[in-house]
Amino acid sequence: MIQKRLAGSASPKEKAKMLFVLAQNGSTESKQLLEKIALGQSNPELQRKAVQYLGIFGGVSGGVEGGVEGGVSGGVNGPRHSGGTNQILAQVYAAATDEAVKREVIRSYMISGNREGLFQLAKNEKNENLKREAIRNLGLVGGQNELLQLYQSEPSTEVRREILQGFFLSGQSEKLVQVAENDKDMDLRRTAIRNLGLMGKTDVLHTIYAKETDRQNKEEVLNAYFISGNAKALVAIAKGEKDAELKKRAVEKLSLMNSKEGSEYLMELLNK
């Protein structure tokens, strides 16, 4: 009944509701039809919904019967696709011309925890926006090893910055520390320091600040302390820093923080 209504003149909103019912049905026939719609390109909006539900509810291990030809009304007759949901999604991605459909496949990979699928897209996709989307989602599924491989081979600074965001999302502070201390690209080092601050890794930041010789990177550590609310560390830097400009930056940040340690230090400076 749903198959007939999907092929009819129902509104896109009604068809989306039917797809939701179809995705929850659990029968082989329902899943086959859902996969067939995901492979069809005659209705991109419905196709995106089908891809989304495949990521949430999964498909059938044998794939779908039928091809992309014929739309929904063509039934489930024709050549059989091999593989399960991830293979269907890979076919959808390869055939799609709509970037929104490709993004939906990436999100579905994330929902289903398909790190390998995301890794392949992050490694091979020529569209930088889609590549970055795959990297971001790879971080969300904890693909630390895959992200490290990408970082070591990726020539683009912008993409490498996205990989650092992936490290942040996957909670990989060790990788961020390595970049903050050793990367030749100063901008990427600052990004890593910023993310360490957002993660509250203040003990690591102390070591980085002590070793750092670049003024901007030191200021980024001060920003990271400020973001993480670590007034104690800023007070320590303000007291011990010989560079007047850096000392001033630390004091400025303390003046914006409502902290006991910071207020006491500022009063100490005023009373001198």
C-alpha cells in the first residue's frame, strides 16, 4: 500500500511520513523498497529522507532488488545489488549529483558508526567541503587512527585544520599536543593550542608555554587559559613573565574574569 502511495500524487511531507513508517517496518520488502528509493534520483528530497532513515534504521544485508531506473513505481524487480546498508549508501554517494544527498550519506555513515566509509570519503573526495564534512564526522565516531593518517598525508592547511577539529571532537588531546609542539605550520599549532584550551588541558598548556618561542603561540596559550577559566595559570604567568607585552595580555584577561585568584592579584598590582 505504501509503495503504491509513494508512486502516487501524495505531497512530499506525506511521502516522508510514509518513508518513516517503512523504515520502522523491519520486513525485508520494506527495507528493499527504502534502499531502492535511496538509490533513485527522481525525487532528491525523498531520496535524502530515505538515506537518512537507512543510517538510523539500517537496510537489508542482501541489498535491494531493482535499480535506480524506474523510480518508486517500478517495483522491486530487476538486477540485485550486493552488500548491506553501507554498500547501498556508497552506491548512492557515487551516483548522486546533489551535494545535499552526499552530505546525508556522510551523516548516515556517522550515525551507523561507519568509520571506514568516512575515512575513504575523507581520503578520496575532491570536493573540499564534502571532504571536510567527512573528516568532521570521522571525529564524531572516534576515528583517531584514521584522522592521524589523513593529517600525515594531507597537503591542504584548511583540511588539516579540519582534522584538528576532528581530534578535538574525538577527545584526542595527545595528537593535539604533538601538533602544538612540533608542527612547522604556526597557524595549525595555534589551532591545536586553542582546542587544548577548550578541552581544559591546562597542565599540557603550561609545558607548551614554557617551551614556546613564538610570541603569537604564547598569546594563544593565554587565550586558551582564558577560555578554560584558569585564572590561577594566568596569575602565574603574569607574575613570572619577563616579556612586558605578554604580562600585560595576561593581566588584561584576568581583569575580565570573575575569579578569586585574579581579583587578589589585581589588587596586589594596584597596591604596589
